[in-house]
Amino acid sequence: MKVKSGLILFLVVVLIGLTGGAAYFGIGEKHFLGAQNIRLGLDLQGGVNIVYEADKQNPTDEEMSAAIEMIQGRLDRGNYTEAEVAREGSRRIRVDIPGVEDPNKAIEDIGATAQLQFISPEGEVILTGNEVKDARREVVNDNGITKAVVALEFNSKGKEAFAEATEKYLGQVIMIALDDTIISAPKVNAVITEGSAVIDGVGTVEEADELAARIKAGALPFKLTPLQSKSVGAKLGVSALESSLKAGLIGIILVLLFMLVVYRVPGLAADLALIFYCALVVIILSALQSTLTLPGVAGIILSVGMAVDANVIIFARIQEELGAGKTLRAALDAGFKRAFSAILDGNITTLIAAGVLYWMGTGLIKSFAQTLGIGILVSMFTALVVTRIILKQFVNLGLKNPKLYGAK
């Protein structure tokens, strides 16, 4: 029974390895694990870099966070899913959008904050977006017709001003303007004292969502002005990626040969586990649709070294146990058990460092931390579980000579 279960796990390892290889080399690219799901960062793919500046001298951290959230939400709605938004200094916000060539088009798609105004019949501004506490899309039924509207909620100042205005202009029209364009002109049929209003005729549900988001952004106490924008070429990045991948491939091949020559059967098991490791990392990055950058590639290569290091520790312990006169199966079990604490301690400290980098860092630093963290977790699994499965299957298949496992 143990042999059958172990063989099944071994076949699963092989299957995942083949799947990861297929994903890496682009076989079956329409598959959800295809390598095309791994996005390339700005340094590899090229794109657009935009820097915005607040027109307020000393914006608070809360105001800048709200502005970043507004831009990020607008990017997400525009399907710029790989874009990154980060604060620079006290007044600036940097936006990196991979895969886009025209900075002006990107700025146009992101748009500016929408300045909302309620205008009286005499042309006076009754209140602005600064008095809007919340704006959200709602779907209502109007005489059997379902339509989207934008519901507004005012703060205390806006609530008072709107109540006075609806009382003063009862039976008249109050115009609603967005960026100096009249978008609605409802007639006041009653005095509104609840501090709320509805903008009608906004179009589709998606357009209502966009308008609500723009109005909320327009409630910011400052405007964001595009200070600079530029296209980032990918030629250097692509060349660097190819060089990094070639260097990584050469390094892995050398490691595979080294492990096979020095450790023999355990080395072969480590080689198979390392191939499994590489495949599993590709699968995880593909499933997460991660954005890969040059530092991210470096994180993967670094974690490959840590995966091999864990196997070296295990094999050294197995050799010590064989030297102490234990049987092969007992030496394998004891070797993995003795190596566990050393591998765990070394990897946990690095994992903590990767977590801190991901939490505190931005952009390229986060990419490095992500791939390093994923690599560490996968390397621990392959070293402590996959390598053990493979070694036990070798024993079950008849490779039982202790000398093949490092015994002298």
C-alpha cells in the first residue's frame, strides 16, 4: 500500500513538472497556466511613466492616500491591471503603466478629478464637490424602466446649503455641472432636507460607476496635475531579461550536473525536485498572474540556490546517519528529521525579510520580495517533501546500496 501511494505521489510530481514545463515553454498557451499569464513589468515590457503633483502646498497623508486610491481605482476600471501607483515625496504621485506606448492617451484614460457644481437659475454656485460626502451608483425603476443614477450624500455644510437652495428655488431648475459641462438640470419639486440628491440621465451602469468615482475624486481638496510623462522603452529590459534567463538556465544546468556527480542517487533526486521546483514556481506565478520584473527574476534565481542548499543539508545528514551504521531507510528518515530545523530556521528568517520588503517596499522591491517569498515556500516544500518522496521511490525500485547514497 505504501509503495502504491508513494508511486502515485511520484507521478503527481512528474505531472506537475511536465505541466510547468509546458507553461514555461508556451505549450498550450490558451491554458490558464500558460506562461503568457505572467505579466512583464515596466522595466521589461516598456510602458508609460506619469508623475502627478497636487496643487496644494501641504496635503495631508489622508488626502494623498485618497488621491492614490482614486487613481488606482480608475486604472483598474480602465483595465490597466498591471499599473502601479506610488507616492513620491509630499505632493507627488508616480504612476507606472506597462504595455502602454502613448503617455497622452494614458493621461486621458486616467482623466482628471471631476469638479462638481450645483448652479442656481441665476448662475451662482450653490455648492461644489467639496461638500459631497459620498457618491455611489444606484439602479432604480422609473415607470417600469430600469436605469442607473448617481446618488449623492452631502456633509453637514452641504446638507444645510442644499436645503436652503431647494427651498429658495422650489419649482425652478437647479443645474448640475461637471467640469463646466451641464450634465443634469432637474426641477426642484420639494424641499430636500435629508442631505441627499440624485443625478439622473447618466447613461449605463458602467458610466454611472465612473461618474460616481470621478465625483468622489472631485471632492478632494486639491487637483492633481500631470507634471511629467514619458514613454519607457523595453529594448534594454528585454535584452536584460534574455541575459538573466540564459544565465539562470546555465546556472541551473551546472547545479544539476554538480548534484548528480557529487551526490549520485540523492543528487538525481535533488535534480528532479529542482525541476519540479522551477515548474511549480512558474505555475504559481502564472496562476497569480504576477507581474515579473528584473528584480523578480533575481528573486527566483536566489531562491533556486536556497532550494539546492536545503538538499545539500539533508544529504549531509543522511551520510552522517549511514556512517553511524544505520540502515538506508532509517538513515533517510533520520537525515530529513535532523535537517528540518536547520532548513526551517534559515528559510523562515529569509521569508520574514521578504515579507518586510513586500510590506514596506514599492514597485521593483515588491516584485523581488514576492518572487523570493514564493520561491522560499516552494523550495522548502520540494526539499522536505518532494525530494523525500523521490528518494523513497528509488529505494522501493531497488536502489538500496548505501554507497549510492554517500556511505563510505
